[in-house]
Amino acid sequence: MSYPYQIRSREAYDEAYKRSIQQPENFWADVASHFHWRRRWDKVLDWNFKEPKVEWFKGAKLNITENCLDRHLEKLGNRPAIIWEPNDPEEYHRILTYKELHNKVCQVANVLKNNGVKKGDRICIYMGMIPELAIAVLACARIGAIHSVIFGGFSAQSIADRLQDAKAEFVITCDGAFRGQKDIPLKSVIDDALVACPFVKRVIVATRTRTPVSMIKGRDVWWEDEIKKIETLGMTDCPAEEMEAEDPLFILYTSGSTGKPKGVVHSSAGYMINTNYSFVNVFQYQPGDIHFCTADIGWITGHSYIVYGPLSAGATTVLFEGVPTYPDAGRLWDIVDKYRVNILYTAPTAIRSLMGFGLGPLQNKDLSSLKVLGSVGEPINEEAWHWFDEHVGKGKCPIVDTWWQTETGSILISNLAGITPAKPSWATLPLPGVQPVLVDENGNELPAGEASGNLCIKFPWPSILRTTYGDHERCRTNYFATYENKYFTGDGALRDAEGNYRITGRVDDVLNVSGHRIGTAEVENAINMHAGVVESAVVGYPHDIKGQGIYAYVIFNGRHGDDQSLTRKDILVTVTRIIGPIAKPDKIQFVSGLPKTRSGKIMRRILRKIAEGEMENLGDTSTLLDPGVVEEIKNGHL
Ligand code: WTA
């Protein structure tokens, strides 16, 4: 496969960028012309950010799996599509060629149909990182069902919330998942979730860990048995459902600053084109390269850069079941060595945690196949950047610092590997088609050149979110109402004189813990579920490895009396039950009151400063209802 829209020089970048701004419709229509369509579009773009309404390639018909699978069969049928590396390095790995992947996707798509799934139905997928997860995702897309993947670290309660919000009647899961030393009983978590979701008609369970599970008659079926049924019925091929360009492809839940997670909805055509375009350009993918993204498919990074981006480009994508530190901190390097990985895309938190193990785990690992390194999920600090560059890239691999979000669907700001210059801890330049602007707190656009402000995008790109599931108004108020005619990212950024961007982090009440987005309000709600908690306030603080840690101030009047360690454990258990282990506070400080203004608003600014260990310069505390509480909180700082 060749990629005529791949940018190969700095001049070509400047040229493409200019054209994408001056003639966005022609620019994207040219890119789109290299994909497989059942029918071409009538109109490239129709949009307004007021409602908001964004429609790309209206009138076109396609199926994304024909672009990810069928169109490669003739020439690349025997090329590995997925290389699967199991959690346990002693277990045999699996390779699925494009032909094999196509067959399996068709099989499972038929299984879904045979179980009554129809176009537009929502299917929740809760699985570990095994090939069946990618197969399930693509099988949904094949028949036009809307997948909603839930990360394996979320609790039963979180799953139930999402199932109810998406009104999903179908679930695909596994008996369990292996992750490092852990064996996570996924099916049993699903069983707990489904107590609150009687509308779920069918649960398809794939075998992985052979953990004992309970299978409910009439509701639960085994993946493997269902495939046998399909085979007996003689259903082998599964023609792809014809989708409209704007038909939803998937829902992915993500945290915001308020309330429950939102179901971000992505389209079929725009998402496909943008993930492919960014994959080929940012990583400079060359045919035959082995691409290894260490994210989980439960997050947007896995959707876009393990599944859809690479497969639509006919690439070979590595899917790793385990974690970077199991069985030891050399695991990622072993995988690079074993499969001769060319592109390694990971997160700063993983780099920082591996740095902590020193250089020992890198010894005797052949990393010479590496050509490009990538970072995503949070700002990468210079120390981690240089370590990655020196010890992993051996000073010869460009590092791409890719900024984007669940809502943007694909990378929006990043250097292009080896084409546009890197600048440590700067995401640098926008991709073609992306028009970032910085605004001040009054919403005024800051003129080009050096500036610091809130990051917005003032023109739609093909993979922008279309809505938040079931609540379009929420989409409008969250992203399009803060600044008129602009998409607001929730991030703050700096810009230098050359137009490079450096993302400084969230400016709203969203935390970024080990690259996972967590809303402070969500964590507070979970803590407050504990019967002994009167009130709580959650803020972030700088954490050496996680980027941000979770600091909770809690007013507690329950049992345990003075035994704070027991109370802390109770609260951790509660948060794990309500959200999942990823949202567990790192520090819990018990307080007798919270700093509030006379109108009852918690002054988070003060709590944030104290959590950061900055006891001086707390600013004006005279408007507080009870300034004395600040002294107490300062004294009890952990
Ligand atoms: C942050 C992950 C700095 C940012 C793809 C954003 C980054 C949030 C970077 C989205 C980066 C992501 N530099 N910050 N290269 N990439 N972020 O939705 O705060 O899980 O708003 O998507 O992560 O997180 P999400």
C-alpha cells in the first residue's frame, strides 16, 4: 500500500498545512479519494459550532472494515495484521494475517447477527487485551453496531452506568483477563453490573483465563460455541453493512469536570480518514513497519492507534496483553527485540516508571529496529524525554509528542517524525487541517506569536466528536459554549514565536493520573458514598511517576474513631467499588472543615496549593467563612 498523502519533507508539510487551511474541503476530499467507498459524497463539509453540527462527506457510503480488511486482502492478505504478545512471556504468541483477521471478524459478525444484533444497536465490550477484543470491535463495525469499549479497570458500578446511558442490550466479555500478576475476573464483574441492567439480552463470553464463571441460562453464551454454530450453519463470509458517512461508529466514555462520564460519539467516515492520515504522517509509517502502541484498547489511543489507524493503513500492529513491568521492567524492550518493532508509542508515565529501574533492564536488548518513538496522554517532562531519546532511541529516533483527546479522535498537534523538528516537552505544530487558537480568560483570541492561554480549535477536522450520546446539549455546553464558535479543549497551552504549542495541562477540574482522565467531581461523589463521609474535596498534586496524584480532603464522622488507617482503607474500597482502582486517592487527609466562601463554594485553589506543598502565598483567604480551617489543613498536610 502506498500513501500518496504522506508528507515527506518540511516544505511538503508547510504546503499541505497551507492548503488545508485555505481549501479544507479540497484538501480532505483528496485524502478521502484514496479510501474505499461504496458511494462517493455529495458534500465534503457542512458545519456550525453553534448547535454544534459537523458533517463530513455527507451522502457517502462505506464500511470502515472494508477499508481496514477487505481492501488489503489481495496484496497484503498474508501480511501480519495483529501480532499478539501474551501477558506471560512463556506462553506462545499469536499472529493474525489480514486474511485470518478478516475471516475471524466475519465469523464474529455473523455470531452477533445470529444473536439478534442489528445495525445501530449498542454493544458494550469489556475484555482484556487479547486478539478477540480487536476482533469484537471490528465485528461490530462490520454490521454497523455501535461499540462501546470499557477499560478492564472499571468497576461493576461504572459499567452499569455506561450500559444504562448507552442503553446497550449486548455485552461481549471474557471469563477473565491476565494483567501482570493479576487475574481479573471480568465475567463476574459483568454479572455484578448486570444486576442493575435487566435490559441486557445477551452476554457473549470468550475464554481466556478459565476462571470459573456463572453462565445465566437464556442470557449468557460462550464465544467459542457461538462460532461453532455459525460454522454448522455454513455462514462463512459476512458482507459489510453499508454505512452512511455520519453513522456513529462507536461511543467511548470519558471523564469531564462535572458529574458522570460522557459518551463521546465518533462517526464512520471522518474518524477513519483522520486516524489513518495522522497515523501515516505523524509516525511516518512505511509499508512493512511493525507498530507497537502500548495503550489499552479501552482508551481512545488504543482505538485509533492499535486498531483503526494502523489497520486502515495495512500496517502490522502489536497488541500486548500485559504491563511494562511484568515479569520485569525489561518487558517492553523484550517485545521490541522479539518482533523487531519499528515504532514504539507509549505514555510518559510508563517511561518515568521504567526510568526508576535504571539502565539494567535495557542491557542486552537489541533495540536497533526502532525508528520512531511516540508519547501521548500527558505532558512529557524533559527528563523523561531525554531518557527516552538517549536510552531507548539511542539518539537516532525522532520522538513525536502527540497531543489529542478522546473527543478529537485523532492526533491534532504533534511533530511529524523526522520531518518537522521536535522540541522536548512541546507537542509543536498542528497537523494539516487543524486550526488551534489560544484565548484569554475573557475569550479573546490571542494574536499569533508568543502567548499563553486556553487552547481552542476554530475549525472542524474530520474526526471531531459529533455528540455526547443521548444528550447533545451536554456536548454543546461542554465543548462549544465556553467560547463562541470554537471547540474548547479544556487544556492550557503556551505558544512560541514559531507557532509551536506546549500543552501545560487541564484548566478544568479534570485530573490526569498516569495518563488516565479522571474528574475530581467523580472521585468526590464516590468518596461521599461512604456512609461515614460528610463531605470531601479532591484535587491533583504533582506525582513523580503518575504525573498527577489524587489528593482527597475528607470530613469523616463515621466509625473507627481514631484509627485513620482503617478509615482510609474503607474509603479506598468504596472508590474502587464505585469507579475502579484507577481512581483511588493517593493521599487522604481528614479535616474538620473545608475552606468555603460565604456563598458555600469550596476554594479549591487553596486546597490545590496545600496539596502541592505550597504553604505560602495561599492568596486572599479573608473572604473565607472560617479562615481558621486553613491553618488546620496546613498543619495536617500529608
Ligand atoms: C492530555 C488521550 C500534553 C491533555 C489521547 C488532554 C496531553 C487529555 C498530551 C486527553 C500531550 C494528551 N501533551 N498533554 N502530548 N496528550 N494530553 O481523552 O490534558 O484520555 O486534554 O486522550 O490528555 O486525554 P484522553
